[in-house]
Amino acid sequence: MMKQHKILIVIPARYASTRLPGKPLVKIAGKEMIKRVAEIAESVARKHESCSYVVATDDDKIVDFCTLHHIPVTMTSETCKSGTERCWDAVQPMEYAPEFIINLQGDNPLCPPWFIDQLIDSWEKDKEAQVFTPCLHLSWEEYDRMKEAKQSTPYSGTTVLVDKFGYALAFSKMIIPAIRKEEKLRDLLDKSPVRRHIGLYAYTYDALKNYFEEEPSPYELPEGLEQMRFLHNRILVKMVEVDYRGRKSMSGVDSPEDVARAEQLIAEFGELCEER
């Protein structure tokens, strides 16, 4: 049984994948993806008091790999439909409930560890919010790239509106806010008014528990955004503004093409974590 920790990083890792079978154990630049993600979690846990991490999986192959490499691991149900659900499945049997749960997806091997640090720091300061998630305030150049990308993949990339206290007002797969008189605004504003949401979540224990008890949002299914449920039920979502510190960004690894891209970014910018 894991000893009591107030902060727990859960790494959901599902073995089955249509586009990339056995995804967590696929090697990226010579190292298995799940090992890369575990190293990110460990680097964060070392810096924060009472912080630990665990891989949450539904497959014996991943359990065996983690055990061999001394990575904390727990078995979860095969019926989990999302990383959020797998996080909750991992936490429920624990003797001591963590106060703060970070959902670090097992297919996110290039997640900057300082993003997680900032979520933890924000939680320690903000006693009102129950969910914490990062966003990137887009430069005009980054906004132009997002607009161009949405010409071919309109539902990739999520944007968020943020209030003056830093809490989310709305999320959308559309680019929000709409920008009228764009040329005039480019002259007036150093950055675009658009913030891109980064899909890394952290929850208080109660927020994660209540997620499965609250009424689904009518916008959740059409947008394909589970975080809309929090807003619909007036649960405060704190947006934590981050930056990539000069690195090129990449979200999940879902295909052989993504593996090649991740390897290219590692070759160009170096490793995120030191060897364990």
C-alpha cells in the first residue's frame, strides 16, 4: 500500500491503441514512452514535499515493465473510458486519499515538468479553485499557425476564455474569442487575445470524485471536451499560464509519425529530464 502523500501524479497508460499498438512500451529515441513519462513525474515529485507518482494501467505487460524498472504501478479496470476515469479508479482503493491529483497522460512524453510544477504551485496558493490546467497565451504568429492548422484539422486544438481572476469562462474547439477588426487589434496588442488550452489536468480529490456524480454539460458531447462539465456545474477551473521556454511544443504521441516527430524534437532540443 502506498504511503500517504498529499500530491499524487497519476499516469494513465492503456496498452491497446488502434494507431499505435502497445503504445506505452513503444521506444522513442531508445527509451520506452512510459519510462519517459515516469521520469517526468519523478523529477517533479523530487521537488515537492509529500508528492509521489504511479502508473495506472489495465495490462500486465505494462505492470511487468514498470516493476522491472522500479516504477510505481497499479492495476485499474479495463472498462475505464478515459484518463480521468482511470485516475479515479487508481485513487479509490488507496488507504489515504491524496489531496491533489495530477493526470499526466502516459502518451505525453514531452510534457515540460515545469508545467506540473506550476500547477502544484498554483494549487498551494489558490484555495478557491478545484481544477487546475495550463494555457498558452498565443502570440500573433502562434495565432496565425493555429488558424492555418484549423483549415485542415478544424477540431484539433482547444481555446479558452479566462476571467480577470484567472478562471476559465469557456472552452471551445473553435477559436475564441472571435476577432473583429483584426488588423487594428494587431497594431494595438502585443499578443493575440487567444489562449490555447493545454490538456494537462490536476484536481482536488473532491473535484475528481464529484466529476462522476455531476450532471454532464450539454456542450460536453458536441465539443468533445470533458472539462465543460466542471464549468456547467460551477466548479472553478484555474487556468495556469505557461510557456515552453524556447522548446517546440507537442501533445500526445498517437501514431508512428508522432514517434518520429518526438524523436526529432528530442534531437533538436535535448532531453527534458536527466537520466534516472
